[in-house]
Amino acid sequence: MLTATADPANSRGAGRSHNATHLTALDNGNEIDREADAAGVPAQQNEASEEDISLEEISDEGIFNVISAFVDRYGSDIFDATYQHIYLVFVSLIIAIMIAVPLGVYLTRCPWERVISGVMGVAGIIQTIPALALIAFIVVFFALFKLPAIGRPPALLALVLYALLPILRNTYTSINQVDPAIKEVARGMGMKPFQVLFKVELPLALPVIMAGIRIAAVWTIGIATLAGLIGAWGLGYLIFRGLSTVRIPLLIAGTVPAAILALVSDWILGRIENWLTPAGLWKGNT
């Protein structure tokens, strides 16, 4: 019976190679790639070993040292991705407000019920399409018409379409729910139609309109993470990099800022709503 015996020289050589790789990972993350390439180790395995080392350092060096190292390594990427994410959300939300609010006001004055139901139906259909499917459809549409199918333009269009429904629906519903008696009093005081709109209807409808904008902002922040799939950068780029390479720090670098951004934006919009809402409405609610 033959028994396989390990060559001591080969074992010592393998041990030295492993130790060298381990020490190199502790010193400099970039050296891991070169050591792995020399040994023929796939990049994904190399990145996984890097994460194992980082997890071990949590118990060895303390949580604050690990956080400091995390910020040093990924801070610039997080800042750049967050900036791009905010840009996508802010621009798409402004465009959606500029479209949905005037359109909602027009629908309250529109005498044709079919037009109202048709516009609301189209907005509702867009909202029911899964976000990833909508982005893919827009990419195909841009490609067919020889438009830039990769980058910000298709991402912005998808985000604008998704943000339309809550703003449009809340604008239309809130203005229609203004008490007719209040509008009649305003007309009796000699106000013209545009004065009734801007001095009576919109101020009374503002809390509901702002609620729709807050919903649209939170939705847009979440959907904007998918824009990383089509080269629009943002926090989604870090998330998908972390998923594809099973790197926990990259997942944290993408998901935590996205969650914080959604909470902060909702808080800021809430403060703006309080500032714009007439004092009489607050007194009436208390």
C-alpha cells in the first residue's frame, strides 16, 4: 500500500508563503493583489482573505482602530459616491416636482374626466413596473434611438418617472379636498382665480403635497442605488462591488450612507414643510 508523504521542504515553503501573504495583508492591502497574482490565487479569494484579516483585527486592535482604518481606506470613495448619489436624487426630484405639481394643478381644473383618469393611470402603471426592469427598458430605449444608454441620463429619467406618482397624486387630491366654502369666501373678497390658487388652495394643500415629496425623495434614494448598474456611479456602485466580491466593508460603505441619506433627507423635508405651512394650520391641528 502506497502512502503519500509531504515533502518537508515544500511544507516549509508553503508555510513561509502563507505567512508572507498574511503579513503583507496586514501591512498594505494593495500588496495582497500582487502576492495573489504571483501565487495564482483568484481575485475573489484574495478579497475574501482580506476581509477575514479585517474581521480578526476588530478583536485584536479594537473597534476604534478598525473604524479609523475603514475611514482612511474607503472615506474618499464614500464621499465621492455620496456626492454623486445626492446629485442624482436632487436633480431628479426637482424635475419631478416641476412636472408633477403644475400637472396636478391642471388636473384639478381639467373638465375632462378621461384626461384625469388617463394621466393618473399612466403614472400608476409606471409606478408598478419594477425599478430594475424600468431602468433596463430605458437603457434599451436610449440605445435604439442612439442616445447615451450608460451613465446619468437614463438613470435620471428612471428616477424622475418613479418620483412622479406620489407628488402628482398628492397635489391633485389635496387641492380637490380644499373646502369649497373657503374658496367661495376668497372669490367673494374679490380674489382672482390665480390668487385663490396661490393664496388659498396651495397653502392649505401644502402639507399633503410635501408628504408626497418626502415619499418620492425616500423612494428615489433607494432606487438610485440601482443606477450603479448602468454606470451612473452613486452608492449603488459600492454596494454592487461589495456583493460581487463578497467584501463586507464595501457593503457597509454603500448601505449605511444610503440609509443615513434617506433619514436625513426626510428630516430636512419635514423641517421645510413646517416652515412653509401657514401658522393657522398648525393652530388648527393643535
